[in-house]
Amino acid sequence: MQRARASKSNPEQKKLPDKLFYKIGEVSRITKVESYVLRYWETEFPFLRPRKNKSGQRVYVRKDLDLVIRIKELLYDHKYTIEGVRIRLESEGSREAKEEKEDAALSPGSLQYIRNRLREILEQF
């Protein structure tokens, strides 16, 4: 039995089946975006690249599905242009990568954390 994942941000994400892989038809049905539009978006957005299985079918993962939902939201709800969506998502991606890098630098297992902690200890003596 498949469970649906819930999300506060987008009502479409509330009814997503909890699967590892989605075929383009499933993504089309879930997001209510035609398959040919999804294929077009792949040409316009370099970060939307679902893998293909041995038979050549597109195989989307949850991250791809979330990205399709975000693209649809920006295009249809917020009236962004294709170029506007591309710029917006690239800036969001770079900001998230920077935040992840900063978080990793401050995590207890990181080298930076250990260096800082050793300095604090040395300053006590």
C-alpha cells in the first residue's frame, strides 16, 4: 500500500505517492502537466534531468517531482517567465548549497568545528 507524503507549502505535494521512482506519465498525472511540457522543461531547465532506464523511459525521483511542482508553481501561479524561473531556481539552489556548506562547517564532526573547539580549549590555559 502506498502512503501519501504531506507538505504545508503546496497542496499537490499532499497527495504524492511514496515511491522511489515515477514514470513520466505518473508525473504528468500527479502534477497535471502534459508529458510533452515536461519534456520541453527538460530542455529549458538544466537542473531537471530525470534518468532514463534501460528501455529509455524517463525515471523521475522525488527530487525531480518536487522540482516539477516548483517550476509549475512559479510559471502558472506566480507568472514567471521561463528565464525568470531558471534564474530564481539557480539562485535558490546556490543559496541552499551555501547554507548546507555552512551547516557542515559547524557540525560537531567537521574539521572547522574541531579547530574552533581546540582554539577555545587552548585559550583557557
